[in-house]
Amino acid sequence: MNKRLINAIIVGAILGVLCIIGAYARSGNTASIGELFSLWYNRIIMGVVIGASWGKTTKAKSLLRGALLGLLVSFAFYSTTGYQDHVSFIAGILYGLIIEAWLSRSKAKVEIK
């Protein structure tokens, strides 16, 4: 695995923890372990998808790509909630942006050959 993918998985896991804390609080502390794990795992998958090897591109295009991939991956979880968990769906789009922004920092750029 390359650095980009490892960093994306780590950031996805961290954002996943924040997401399940928010989801647990929003549910009135009634969310099941299965639901919370599914949400966290969704953020891990988001990290994998966004961290997959990509060619060089502009910062704006990479951020758009992060948001789009965040939307697509989050839609899987959103659809399983019966389209009820709007906050987690929107957060997924934002998390896609955050992961891509973190990966495209000037110090962290890894050129794909």
C-alpha cells in the first residue's frame, strides 16, 4: 500500500469515530452497535476509495473528486437508513472533501508513477 492510501484510511477511521459519536448523540443514545459500526466502516471504505492511486490533478479537481466519492460511498449507508439519516449523508460528502484536502497538502503529495 502506498502512503496516500494508508493516510486516507487513517483519516477515514478518525472521521468515522467522530461520525459515530455524532450519530449516537443524535439518536438519543439509542443507536445500536451494528448501526454505529456500519457508519464507521462506511468511512473506512471512503478512505480506501479516495486513497486509491490517482494520477496528478489540480487541487480543485481533487476536492471535487473527494466530494463526489464521499457522496457515492455515503449513499450506500444513507440508502440502508431508508433515506432518513440526512446528517450522515451530508457529512459523508464533507468528509470526502476533508480526506482529499488532507491528502493533497503540498507536503503529503505522493506522485503516482
